[in-house]
Amino acid sequence: MSMYNEKVMDHFMNPRNAGAMEDPDAVGSYGSPVCGDMMEIQLKIENNVIIDAKFKTFGCGSAIASSSVATEMIKGKTLEEALDLTNKNFVDELGGLPGPKIHCSVLAEQAIKSAIYDYAKKNGLELEGLKDFDPDSKFDDHHDKE
Ligand code: FES
């Protein structure tokens, strides 16, 4: 039997929002310090609301499933609402990931934060949810975030 539940397998086999868009308003990426895998997120933003999201993930099935579910969850959300989402929300939405695979979901959280950071910087926005975000911490150790 697979170590993954059906929902994870579905998002892995049929990822939502995979690929790239033309003229994104924001781009962010994150590389996992645990395994070296990478995720890039592109966003379209209108009136502070994420109207579209795409991802490219060079990583394992759990990272792809996490990106898929995360991009679904942030669409229609305001920037602050999206910043409030953590990797735990994505794991919960997937119905759980095996313990050693939790770090894969951190890629999605950090790549989304990095994209919103990019947008905030370009547009001179100060967002409460980015207060503790350090764009240079890309390769720091986040794998205790379970
Ligand atoms: Fe690298 Fe899952 S093992 S993101």
C-alpha cells in the first residue's frame, strides 16, 4: 500500500496550477535546506487579492501535492490571508503527509511568502504577515517546522 493517502496521490498525479503564467505580478522561490528541492510560485494580484497562482516544483511527490493544494487555497485570498496560511494548513488540507515528508510542505509556505514579499517590495506595501519573513533565510534550517 502507498504511504500516501488518496488526496495526496490525486494532487501529485493531477496537479492543479502547475506551470507558468504570462506577466506575473509576483514571483518567489524557495529551496529546501533538507533535500535541495526547489519551488517557484507566480501570482497575479488585483486589489490586494490573489486572483491566480501557478507553481513549478523541482521536487518530490509530496512537494508537488503541497504546491498544488497551496495554490488552490491561496486563490481568492487577500495577501494577508495568504500570509496567514502555514505548511500545516496545506498538510491538513491534504489529509496528512508522512512525518519525514512534512518538510516538503514548507517549500510551499516559503515560496508563497517569498512571492508576496516580492510584490510588497515592488509596490511599497508593508504587510503585517511579512514582519518576520527573512528573504535571505532561503537555505536556513526550517525542517523543525512540523
Ligand atoms: Fe524534497 Fe520532498 S523530499 S521536497
